[in-house]
Amino acid sequence: SVPLSYFGGIGAASRAGVLIKGSNYLEALNQVKTVAFDKTGTLTRGEFAVVNVAPVSLSKPALIRLAATAEVASPHPIAKSIVAMAGIRADGQQSAEELVGLGVKATSAGQPLYVGNAKLMRQVGITNDLPDSTTGTMVYVALADRYQGAIEVADAIKDTTVPALAALKQNGIRQTVMLTGDNRQVGQAVGDQIKIDAVKAELLPQDKVAEMGKLKAELGPKEKLAFVGDGLNDTPVLASADVGIAMGALGSDAAIESADIVLMNDDPLAIPRTIAIAKRTKQIVW
Ligand code: ADP
Ligand code: MG
């Protein structure tokens, strides 16, 4: 039987904008020792802006337009920033293939067009020295096997990320970890700013699941692992956590489905608040 106070805990959480899908997750929250986070849209706002355009031979607007023809079909927040800059609209005609954790593939004038990260450029045989950045995320463009240039996009850390991580450490969480598909330099730069304990970067969704397995193996018998994500491509990772927490506002329906806890306002501070509710609930039960 479920102790009555658990319903009180779920009610208190829901008043704080946190949907908990069962009393067992409130109980599990009390045992969470490691919290892993997705970066984009979770620790950062997930609202990118184009900060630099570096074409090889095209004009800057032409490089943006070329990239946007591939990105217009993508739901990724990086894609939205490039499409906004180009000022084009989806007309349902464009088709592109989403290459999860890498970028997108489309066709332009009968030629293959790739837009994405360095890993993608290597995969399609681009051997150019690619310009790098430690502050923004580099989006590279290749058309017909030829490197066309780079677009640098930047996201901002959410206002409440730093206090949320600090509150977790003060409330019994031993380790906080970032699992990101973004490159190592950007991941580490964000990690240093927010004082997260560990950064694992350049991960495809299946690599994130593998990292979750490693984190779980480091825990004691009754200790638990939580994952917090915005849900874009994170569904398998959410499902692999003892407690899967999804950001509900930006998150996809699939993520909200596979999560155990949904944060309706996407505020990282809701995580330590919910842990505090779980603790109070436990004190009432015993
Ligand atoms: P995260 O783990 O930070 O949520 P993703 O798994 O969504 O990141 O993506 C990982 C990386 O793949 C991004 O940092 C970006 O370099 C690249 N990428 C993914 N989708 C796109 C896209 N539509 N356009 C450009 N780059 C993309
Ligand atoms: Mg993501």
C-alpha cells in the first residue's frame, strides 16, 4: 500500500510545477546520489544565436542560406537559429535527414549537402582543417564533398543552473555530471562555468546510455541515478535512469512519455526543490 503522505508529496510537487508519475519515484528521489544532465535546453537555454559566419568562398548570407535549406526541416535548436538568420520559412517541400548527434543531410541542386559537427564532416570525408571555437558550437557546411564554411552558434546558461547545482550538492547529491553531444571544448567551458563535477562530451545517444551504465556501476546498493534532459533525442537515456526527469516546456511528447518526473517550467531549481519535497514526505511517512 502507498502511504498517504506520498499523495501529499505529489500534490506539493504539482503545485510547484513538477509532475511526478508515481509515489515510487518520490521514494527513489530520496536515494539519488548522482544526477546526470543533458546540456542543450537543460543546463543551457536551448536558444542559439548565430555569432560568426566564416565561408570559404561563398558570401556570408549565401552560406547561411545554404545551411538553412538543410536545417529548415530540423527541430534542433541549432537549426532554428540558422533558419531564423536566413529568414526562410518551412514550406513543407524541403526534406532532410536528421543525423542524431551529428547534424542533417539534405540535397541542394542534386548534390548532397551536410550541415553539422566535426564528427559529421569526418564521416563524409571532409579533410579540411576546420576552424574551432571554445565559446560557441561550430556548425560546418559541406556541399558535394566540398567544405563550404562554418557558422558559429552560441547558447546561454540558464539563470538558475548554478544555484540549482549548488543546492543539489548541499542536499546530499554526491556527483553532478554533464552528458552532451556537443564537442569537448564547449562542454568543458560550460562545465567550468557552472561548476559541474564531470563533463562527458561528443556522445551519441547510445553513448549517453553507456555512460549512464558506468555511473550506475559506481553507486552503492541502494543508491540511485537520475537523468535530466530536454528530451530532444534523449528518450533512451531518460529510460535508462532510475529516475528520468524531463524538461516539459521544450521537451518532446516522447520524452514526457518516457520520463518519470516532468518539470513543467524547465527550471533546474525545480530539481532540488522536488528532492526537498521527497525528503519531507519521507519524514512524514516514518
Ligand atoms: P546535446 O547532447 O547537447 O543535447 P545533441 O545530441 O542534440 O546535443 O547534438 C549533438 C551535436 O550534434 C550538437 O552539438 C551539434 O554539433 C550537432 N547537431 C545535432 N543536430 C544538429 C543540427 N540540426 N544542425 C547542426 N548541428 C547539429
Ligand atoms: Mg539534447
